[in-house]
Amino acid sequence: GACRCGCRCVAMAAAPRWRERLFALYFLSHIPVTLLIDLQPLLPSGLHPPALRDLLESYVASFKDPFMLQPPEWFKAFMFCEALLQLPFFPIAAYAFFKGGCKWIRTPAIIYATHVVTSLCPILAHILFHDFSTLEPPGPGTLRERLLLVSVYSPYLLIPLLLLLTMLCHPHYKHPDKRKRK
């Protein structure tokens, strides 16, 4: 049946514990990825050790990700949001989801998930439709290369989408705690 938010929440009535573990791992893993890889284009080049810079360059060469070495200004705006808004949220969310059952995480998780899902839409569209042929190093040129790069970014769309649906539709997070507080 349909829930109050109007969506059809298939299998949402089960305990959310497996999803909470997934979300906890997602947020926990996002901390080092953001600090060590994602923020490199925004920070001074000497700040990260050469091994991390080499790792980033190897990733860019393997996946033809033009955003990570020469990000366009609009992508830099998303990176600043990741640094200033998302990064402080990651340990809080990891804690809440590892602990489990924390209803207070609902509103911040909805805000985070909505922001990330809407940010990923232009990123994925750019990957799929932009002409990268003039870039050096080159971006994805073939459909296969574009789909490979989309597959790298897609977990950052799919997990926040699952998070959003869980926060909006799961009975545990939808209904306020009816116990009286003393």
C-alpha cells in the first residue's frame, strides 16, 4: 500500500537495521574519501602527500574523471558544499546509524539526502552528455567510458536516495515517539 508521503514503500515495514548499517558504513567511508581525495582540487597542491596525489591522478587516468583534476566552477561549488556542509555531518550520521534507532537523524538526513541527490543529477548529466574531447587529460569519450564513470558516481546517488526514502517512508522514522518525557 501507499504510505502517507504517497510513495509505495515496498519492504519498508521490515526493521531498518540493515539499512542503518549500510548508511553508517557509507558515512564513515565518506570521511577519508572526502579528506584525502575529493578535496584535493580545492586545497593547495602541497597539502596532500605525493602518494595521495598519485592515487588521484591514477584514478583520473583510469576512469577519465575530468572533475577531479580540473573541476569546472559549478563542480567546485559542489565540492565546497561537500567540505563545509557534508563533511561535518558525516561523523554525526555515522554515529547515529551505527547506534541505530536514532529518530533525531531524520530531518538532517532528509536535508543531506535531498542536497546530494539534486547535486548528482547535473553531475551525471554532464558525464553523459558533455563533449570532453578538448580536455587534457581527456574525459570520457565513448559510451562505455561514460557509463564506467557514471558507475563511480552512482552510489553517491543511490545510497542517498535510499536514505531519503527510508527517512520519508519507514514507520520507525515517520512517527514521533509517543512516550512521555519526564
